[in-house]
Amino acid sequence: MRVAIVGNGSIGLSLGALFSKAGVDVIILTRSDVKENIIFAESDIEGLSGRYNALFINREREEGIQKILEKRPELVIVTVKAYHLGSVVKRLKELKRRGFERPTLFLQNGLDILDFVAGSVSNPVRGVTGIGAYRKSKNTVFIAGINKTLIGRDEGGKCEEFKRLRELAGLPVEINETPFIERFKAAINAGINPVTALLRIKNGEILEREDAWEVVKRATEETVEVAKAYGVELPDDMISIVRRGIELTYNNYSSMAMDVLSGRPTEIDRINGKIVEKAENKGLNAPVNRSLRRLIRALSPRCTDIFPSDPSSS
């Protein structure tokens, strides 16, 4: 089996290493050149650290597009941050125009992702990952923890192909309805990501700071209430699930914390901003999510979400 992973961030590199370890032919599509066709994985998880083969292709170059057409992977997984989706959608449309299209799994944080990528591929599948990791270089990643991946059902049944791929790599996976999985992950991200970003701490330190944990719980509770207003029932023990997620990724920096520490844009508008928007549409209030969004946006103009309304403009 051959799979193309769009993005060489922490999730893209982690999946690349795990799939390569399982014997899958891995292609990593990047925005810039990577000299070595090797993923260096580091981890405290037994048996995971090592060097794994992967072909790195610069998707921004014409020769990169030609290589993709030549290699013709069977499945595509998009792991870039939400604010980079515009340029990826543009590339997917170009490949589609040239006759290449494959079932594509989108693994971004945030809500309404499939609405944004509509038209880029005929078989989009939504997913959320429970991998906790951070990138150390263009092809080096530290994998801190692995939790369950959720994949949304689709009309064509392509979700089963992605489920089999992840099971091949030994990853825990579950198929559920797309509205559920997006809101389930949002309930986890809404507190952990902005709180760790604001305090510049690893996930596990939340549990060592009573006030930080209280804010995370409140953000989660608001997200659960908003989901319920849209007919999506999240688990009754959502707070316990969030705590367990923190414990599994204790030594990991959240993606938003890494973005803030690196001076990059964040996904705050796609996570907490969307929760606030959806709450207001139902006449609800989400004051903790609103405050977290404002605080992250106040850190720096560069730390706000870049998510164009027109993907063709990226």
C-alpha cells in the first residue's frame, strides 16, 4: 500500500513513521525541500524510536506534482494546520484537473472543515487524531503519546480504508458520525490548547496548576453544551476523557502552544472561535471560550487564524 501524507508537521511525521514501520510505502508532501528521505522518530514509547523511510516531495514545485502523478498513492491524508488548508485545496484541485484523485482524509483541529474543502476531492473523509507529538526539525518528530483516532462515516464507505490503514500501523481507531467526532475533539482542544499556549507549558502541567485545570474544565463544559444544542450528545464523562488525554500526552506541547512559541498563526478561530459562533447562533453564551480566543489573538497579530473564505485565493 502507498499513502501520501500532506504536511510534515508533528502529525504528518508521526503518521509517516508509524505507517513506514508497518511496511507502508510513505510519501510526505511538503511546502519546502527536505534533503533526506528519512523520518527520525524519537519517543519514550517502547519500540517506536528509529529511522523510517519516506519519500519527501515538495508539493509547491511542478516536478513535485509530476512525481505525485507518477507515484499515484492509493490514499491521501491531509495533516496541515487549518490555516494552511487554502493552499492545499488549490493543489488538490490541480491534481484533480490532471486526472489524479484519491480518497482523502482531513485531520485538522477545528469545526466545519469539510465545508471549507468541498469540491477539492470527490471523497473527503473527516477525522481527528489522538496523537500527541511535536516536530523538532523538517524530518524529526518526538511522539509523546498515542490516543484513539476517530474517523467520520462517509457516503462512499472510504472511511473503512483509512480505518484498515491505521489498524495496520497498530493505531487505535473508531468510526463515528462526522458531527460527533469534530465536536468531541473540539471539547478536548478548547481548553488544553489555548491554556497551554497562554502559559507556555506542556499538557501535563495543567494538572499541576489548579486554576489552569479549572479553566480547561469550564471550556470543555461549554463545548459540550453547545454540541447538545446542535443535537450532538458528547459523553457524560467528557471531563474525565480530557483529563485522560492530558495524562496520555503529559510531556507533549499542544499544537497551539508550539505555534505561539514559534510565532506562527494559530487555529484559535477554528476551535474556540467556532464554538463561540455556534453558541451565539443558538442563543447561548460561551464566555470562557470567548475569553480564551481573545487572549490568544491578543498575544500577537501573527498568532491569529489565517483561514481565507475563498480557497482559490491562497
